[in-house]
Amino acid sequence: MDDKELKALWQTQAQKLEENILLTRKYAEEISKMKVQSALASMKPLKIFTIIVGIIWVGFVDLLIIGSWQSGSAFFLVSATIQVVLSKLALGIYLYQLVLISQINLGTPVLEAQEKIASLKASTLWVARLLFLQLPIWTTFYLNAQMLKQPLSLFINLLITVLFTWAALWLFFNIKYENRDKKWFRMIFEGKEWTPMLQSMEFLDEIRYFQKDEEYV
Amino acid sequence: MPIETPSQVFQELVEQHRGILFKVAKAYCSHEEEQQDLVQEMMIQIWQSLQRYDPRYKISTWLYRIALNVAISHFRKNKVHQRKQGTLQGQTPLSEDSDQPEKEQQLRLLEQFIEELKELDKALMVLYLEDRSYAEIAEIIGISVSNVATKIGRIKDKLKQRFSQQKISQNGR
């Protein structure tokens, strides 16, 4: 079958599809009259909600830090400060995603728009990395000088904090797409809420291969 | 001459180019109901992007970009669901009804071949079958003309193989 025959074959089904004129009219009228939301814009409300909750949370922790600045334990102040800084960074990622959503123009070339959409979803991995980085502070915020005067208590707390710090740093540096097939990675990102993010990363790879004129499998 | 409102411009535009939307939708989903949802989503996106239309490009180039971008995103969103249900479109067995006219069988084979392609290759194949020039395909997809030619050549080779396999199996029966 040559090119001409192939294209003619395709056009036979196209003729049937083009008969949908009434349906097109109905949709076009409805869309231009109503306030409708595209699938991409529908991602916005959840991001905005997360940002609002995040702002309330960091505001609350900021107030706690300011309120206990004079009298609070140094352990609490340092832990809360680290926590609030990491939360603000995570908030920054959500803000970046919101900006990306408004910047995506589907009238641009397919690869350009798809790369932006996939990067948007893949950036959620950064939120996970930052959340894990908070691990050690949950082992230190409640400590006080009195508790550390006993050698056994000091040893146990130190051991737990060192272990959590090691785990947090290890996860922060190793949670990346290249490790997606590792068992521990799959255990962490098993739920369906992570699937779009992982698929987007895979798609980013495909886009890069596609641009480079390599056959992707 | 009365000035057209954005709503009129939009309605005329989609009516005139509805073929683009329906054909792209058909390439990315096999169920009719889903195709209609997809066409609707494409039209919402066209309506919302109307202000951002760049007149440097042909209107068809812009419409193909929107239609394909919406279709690819939709396809990717539903991919997991389809995989879980075990109804991946490519797995649908091709009818071997010998009473079916040859043209109909070839069309089904072509449709099945397109269904099995990856989302970006699907876009290339649709544009090629739509008789778009390599230069326009390159503009729509965002790759070089030579890259378009190489990729389309590869896909066509696979398609030719598929057609000859089908012919051999038919002659063997």
C-alpha cells in the first residue's frame, strides 16, 4: 500500500466523523455561553487550597516561635525554625506550580506544552523530598536540657536523632527518578496519588528521546 | 459589515475545522462517548486560548496543537485506568471476518496500528495521514523537519510490515 492509498483509506473514516456537525454546534454554543473550566485549570483549586492551608500552618508556627523566643527551649526553637523554613520551601513549590499552570499555553508546539505539563507534575517529587527532610526535627523539638543530663537518655536521643538525620538526608538525595525501579522507592510511592507524578517523569524521558531523534521503547 | 463577536468567531472556527478535532479524538480513544468528551475538552481549550492565538501560524497549525495537546494529556490520564482494566486498546483482537470488505479490514488494521502507537508517534501518524507537510508537522510538534521525516519513515515501515503480515495470513487461510 503506497502513501496515496494509505491517506485515502484514512479519509474514508474521516468523512464519517465530519458528519458530527450538530454535535459541534451544540458544544460550541454551550461553551461560549457558559463559564467552563478546562482540565488543566481544574488543577488550580487544590493547589490554592494547599497553599492557603500551608500559609495558615507556617503562620501558626511563626507565631509559636516568636511567642516562645525569650522563654522557649533552644531545641524547640531550632526545630520549629527548620520545620517552618522547609514548609515555606514546599509552599514555594506549590506557588511555582500555580504559576506554571497559568503559563501553559496549549497553542504552543506539542512537545513544548507537554514538557511543561510533565515538569509541573514531576515537581511534586520535590515536595516529598522536603517533607522527608523534616524527619529529624520530630525527634528534637520536645527535648530540654534536663532530659539530656542523664547519660542513657542523652545516648538514646542522640542515636535516634542521628538515625533520623541520616535517613532524611539519604532520602533527600536518593529520591529521584533514576531510582524509580528500586524496591524502597516503590514502597514509598506506591499509592495511586503518586502514579501521575511517576508517569510524568517517564514521559519527560520519552520527550527528550523524541527530541533527540532516538527510537524510544 | 457587522463585526463578529468572539463567540461567533469561535463557533465558526470549530464548525469549519471540526474534522481536525474529531479525527484527533478518534486516534486517541476508541469509545465514542469518550471521544465526544475529548472533543468537548478541546473546544473548551480553543475557546479559552482564542485571545492567545498567534497569527504567525496557520489557524490549522494552532488547532492541531491544541487538539493534540489536549488529546495527549487525556490519553496519559486514562492510561493507568485502561491498563488496570486490561482493556488496553491495542489488545483488541482484529476481526477476521472474511465477509468484511477488504477496505473495511484495512481501515480497521490502520486504526488498530494507530491505537498501538505511543502518544507522540500517534500525533505524527495522524498529521501524516492528514496530508500535512513535513514543515507544518515540525511546527505543530516542535521538532526539526528532518526528525519528522525520519520518524514518519520508521512508522510507515512498521505499518507496511503489518499490512504484509495481514496479507500473508489472509492468503494462508
